[in-house]
Amino acid sequence: MALASESRHGLWSGRWLFVLAAAGSAVGLGNIWKFPYIAGENGGGAFVLIYLVCVAAVGIPIMMSEVMLGRAGRASPINAMRTLSAKANASKLWSYVGWMGVAAGFLILSYYTVIAGWALNYVWLTVQGAFEGISSDSAARVYADLLADPLQMIMWQTIFVALTIWIVGKGVTKGLEMAVRIFMPVLFVLLIVLLVYGFNSSGFDQGLAFMFDLKFDAVTPQTWLIALGQAFFTLSLAMGAMMAYGAYVPEGTNIGSTVVVIALLDTVVAVSAGLAIFPIVFANGLEPSQGPGLMFVTLPLAFGQLPLGAVFGTVFFVLVSFAAITSAISLMEPALAYLVEEYNAKRKRVAVSLGVICWALGLGTVFSFNIWAESYIVGELNYFGFIDYVSQNIMLPLGGMFIAIFAVWVVPKDILKKQLGLRKGWQTLLWKFVGGVVAPLGVLAVFVSIILPLFVG
Ligand code: PFF
């Protein structure tokens, strides 16, 4: 059986559409909210350097593996892994790697849509100038009130899920591609607007120092863990997303150089987000808080104090919402593609069914911030804490490691060479060393350091 040259779901209209779609998946809440504050807290420029090493040594090879497996299999991650393991006469168990990715992506989607719903709520609030001249207590109260109100959260989550269903249901060209064609350029422009705004604010030097001063004394082994985890999450790895998107990449596209462009874009956005956010925070004499508080309390407060703050605050939350929607669609696509293939089902119908399941799973996350906040599943982890922990700390590293091992050591050589265009001996050697040794071992080290303490105490 020859491998298909086109997926039944269609193909990207060209290399750049794939770049936009994959960058759309990669650029999300992880870049705009998470990266800036973990970089600031964990050594500034020193963290950025470590993060770059993780992206280069682990992130890029695993993304190449995923895109390559997707394109070679020309199907959803589960079926791509099935076809390729059969081609390689390898164990059928490899298809479980596809399953794990699809499941992890879906679990993450269930809470991603809730948090993205908060961003939508903040667009609504900033448009009305709700934060103008607000005090820090009141800003904190707006956020606390949202979290305490399940109905309000469910309403915004529902709108966000509906939007995701609508886009994904329209298919690769008319849905996914159309969305990234519109949202990604707007996102880049909004980011530049905010960068210029931050650059002209009085807090720019302080913001720059917070993110880039080389604070090597803040670096511990834990820093490597955080950096690698961030690289996985922000590059959308091991969740089926890149493999599903890889299935739609045209034959002539060079996977290596394209993946490098995607990783660079993602990093540039993350760093720019920090350079836009921190100057605004410092210009108001505020301290960058950790966690969701930075995006949903400190920033609105900061915008509220600045001239034209309502306008730029709105720009910011529109940016976050656009970044989130182009990530959410990539989290639904793997499961959707699988169901369409398996049951020959209509895309729209599958999108609605998956959307409803995701919405229902997301209710658990909604309640985790209020009525179930103290209902613990394991230790001190409530529902949201639990699915976040299991998907990010267990399913992602395991999935990533197996994907790299499969791509380098199991997939037949001729497929590998053709997909990656490996022509020279040194290219194959480099690929085997970085993709097949450095990346899996790096992930293994992180995985063991997360899991081992749980058992050793
Ligand atoms: N990369 C996204 C972010 O940084 O927010 C999150 C994400 C999207 C993870 C899609 C995984 C994925 F498949």
C-alpha cells in the first residue's frame, strides 16, 4: 500500500498558510500571559537563553517529527501512527501515542476555552471603559466576581466554544485557513501597536531589565524543567495538533526550515508580549504579579491609569482572544479528523458533538474556581488542577518522547529521507543525534524529575 499524497480533509493552500496556521496554534495564552512572567521570575535573560536551548534541542526536533509523521501518514494523528507503524512492521501499540496526544489536546481544549472565555469577557469590559481610573481593589474585585459567578463564565465559555465549532466545522480551507488568514495578521499588527505603546511609556527600561537582565543566580535545575515545559506547551507539541496540521502540508514544503520559522515566530511573539506588557505595568509603579492575576488584574489596572488606556486595553484583550482562538481550533482538529475518518461522518456534525463534549468537560473547570474549588481529586488538586497536571506533566512529556523515538528510529528510512529531504550523511547523523537522542533524553530527564519526587516523597 503506497502512502497517500493528499489527506481527505484537504491541504493548506501553500507553505505560508501552513506557517500561519502552525504559528496560530503555537501563539496563544502561553506566549502572551505565561512566557513573560515566568521569564521575569526565573532569571530574566538567563531564562530566555535556557528556553532557547530547549526550543532548539527539543522543541524543533519534536515539531519536525510531528509534522513529518502527519504528512507521511496523511491522516489524523491516530491513523497516521497506525499506518506508519504498519509500514514499519512495528507494534500496533504505537497508535496509542496518537491516542494519548488527541486525548491530551482535548482535555487541554476543555479548560483553554474557559480561560479564553475570560479574555472575551475582558474585551467586553474594556470596550466599555470599565477599568478607567479604577483602584487596585476594584480591579481585583472585577476578576474575583467573574470567578465566583459560574453562569457568567459559562456564558463566555459557550461563546468561545461556539466560535471554535463554527471555524473548525467549515473545514481546512474555508475554516482553519480563513481564520488564520484574518486573525494572524491582525494579531501581529495589534502586537506592534502595543509594543510601540510600551516603548513610549516611562516603564520601558524597567520592563526591559525585568525580562532581559541576566540573573544567573535565579537559575536552578527547576528552571530547566520550567523552560522545557513552556517550550512544549507554547509550541503545541505532543497534543496531536502539529501532527494533524502536518497532514495538510503540501509535498514540496521543506519541513526543517518551515518548522524553524514557526518556532522563531512563536518566540518573537512571546518576547514581544513581555516587552509590551511589563513597561505598562512598571509605568504605573505596579509589581508584575504571577499567574492569571497579571493578565486579568494588574494589566487592566495599568491600562486604566494610562491615557487612551481603554482603547489599548481593548486592543490587548482582542489580541489575546485572537491568539486563543487560533490555538483552540488546532486542539479540536486532531480528534475531529479522527472521527471523520473513522465513521465517515460529516465534519460539521462531528464539530458540534465534540464541541458539546468539550463544553461539558469545561464545566468542571468553571466550577473549579467556585463551587468545586475545594473538592480535591488528588492531594490539593481540584478538577482543573488535576486535568492540567495530568495533561501537561504526564501526557505531554511521554507523548513527546515517544513521538521523537518513533520518528527517528521506527519510521522506515526511505519515508524519513523523503519527508525531511535528508540528502547528505551529516544531515542524517545530526537528525538522529538531536531528534533521536538529545530530545528524548532531555524530555525523559524532565519527566523523571517531575514524577520521581511524587514517589520518593
Ligand atoms: N501553544 C498554545 C499556547 O501557547 O497558548 C497552547 C496550545 C495550543 C497547546 C494548541 C497545544 C495545542 F495543541
